Amino acid sequence: MKKNIVVLISGRGSNLQSIISAAKDKDYPAAVSLVISDNSKAQGLYIAKNNSIDNVIIEKSSFDSNDKFEEDLIKNIIQYDPSLICLAGFMKILSKNFVEKFMGKIINIHPSLLPKYKGLNTHQKAINSGDKYSGCTVHYVNNKMDDGEIIAQQEVIIATDETVETLKEKVLDLEHKLYPKVIKALLS
């Protein structure tokens, strides 16, 4: 029996697609049971629909407060009793209350070698700093941005003629391999 995972997205859903693809293997221990987007225009919603995965849009702007937004998120998530909640380009910082409710079950993928370059514009920061390597990190989520315990990292060399776009593509390719591998390791 495959374990349920819930994936939270805000955009394209390329990491969602990599997880769904990995989960099609009969030996993969998990299946995506629900996709939640905080953006009604997220392309990842089409990926969920095309794979017959339950999906819901929960936009923060529809609520009076962050607490009410997160209450609705929680209500939707607990119906699926997930073994993991995977943030895949989910562009919201979750509150301490939310994180504590699902402590040890929420993971995120970030496009840098944490603790370096938390937040946005990670590729620009790595290039500007003259770093020799960049990469991606899968980590547990706590209530601080890109701060939780690191589970796994993978690195890539930054070429001397690297641009933000070429580095972004290289790191995204790594993410698509690393995230499903980490999920499998955590749930096997």
C-alpha cells in the first residue's frame, strides 16, 4: 500500500511532475493524493488534473487572515492523512502553528546549498558571490524561511560563463532527481 503525500505548489509544478513520475513505479512507496495551490493560475494544477489527482485552490487573498488561510489548508490536508507534505515551489511561509501541527512531516526543496542563499534570487546570489558550486537542498520545514534541518543536498559546478538562466536549469534538473529520491528514502 502506497503512503499518501500532499504536494503544495504555487507555480509550474515541474517538481510535482517529477514526484508523480517517480510514484508511477510500482516499488515507489508513495503516491500524490492531493495537490494544493495558493495560485489559481498555477500550471501545476493541470499536471494534477491530467494525472487524475485531487486538487484544490486555496488563495490567501480569499481569507481575512493568515490564520484562516492556514485553517483551510489544514482542513484539506488532514482529510488525506499524509505521511509527508511536500512543498514544491510553494511561495508562502508557514506559521509556527501550522508547522507544529505537522512537525517532522513537512519537507521543502530549495535551489541553493543551504544554509547559503535563503529566499529568492539564489542563482544570482551564487554567481555574484563567485561560488564554484551551487545546487539544491531538501530540508524539513520549520517556521523560519529555508531554515529547517537539511535532509539531502546535491551540487553542480558553476561554469565560468554561467548565467542565471543556465544555472537555474542545471539546478532544476538536480531537483527533479533529488526530491523523489529523498521522498522514497523517507517513506521506505
